[in-house]
Amino acid sequence: MLRGSINHLDLTVSDLAVSEPFYDTVLRYLGFERLEPPPGTSSSRPTWHAKDPAQHLFSIALCQARPGSRPRLQNSAPNSSG
């Protein structure tokens, strides 16, 4: 039984110009389509959403990492045991 839902997922990347074509290829293959920023906005975050109308409310966006930030890998949930 589904106990909740996810509205969006933001992926922080170290180089937006390099990451964008990669994620565009992968996400289109998985059934997502690219959203263009609404007219009159200054959003520069590449965003995709599911093509399936039943899942249309879920989106994935890329965010540029802050300059000088260190890459981090987290392979378990915070405060998890194991």
C-alpha cells in the first residue's frame, strides 16, 4: 500500500553544463520530458516531468552546486543503523 508520495527530486551537480545533456538522455529514456521555464521567469534549473498524466505531478530538476563545495556521497538514510 502506498503511504505517501514524492512531488519532486532535486539533484545537485558539480557542473550543470556537463550534467544536463547526460540527464536529458537518461530521463527521456525513462519516460520524462523536459519542461521549459514559464515565460517571464528567470529559472535556469533544467527540469523534467513524467509524461504519464497519472504521474505528471512528479518532477526532477538539476541544481548547480555552490562553488567550492565538496562532493559528498551518502549511502544510507540519516540516523539509520546499518
